[in-house]
Amino acid sequence: MKQTEWILCPVCGSKTRSRIREDTILINYPLYCPKCRQERLIEVRNLQTIVITEPDTIDAEPMNV
């Protein structure tokens, strides 16, 4: 039987509603935490979770066309 784990919230550390197995691969997965009510983009490979940080597009200057 494959090993399974709960995905923990990268902000507060509580369990989320998502589980992963050893062979799970997630890319740009929007992880929502019901406790702290925040959503983060994550990547998962080999039971290792990586938080994806993207720059805010709201603060970016407009492009001159």
C-alpha cells in the first residue's frame, strides 16, 4: 500500500482537506486552508511540498504598447 499524508498549510501548519500519495505530482495547485482562509499555489513531488511565490501583478507598472 502506498504511503499517504495530509497536505499541511504553509502559513498556519494545520491539516487541509487534501491528501497526497507517494506517486502524486501537483503543479500550480491552489491549496486552500479552511482554518486561516488563505490560498497558496504549491507544487508537490515525492511527498515534498514547495510553495510557489509569484510577484503581485497589481503593483506592476502598465506596459506601454
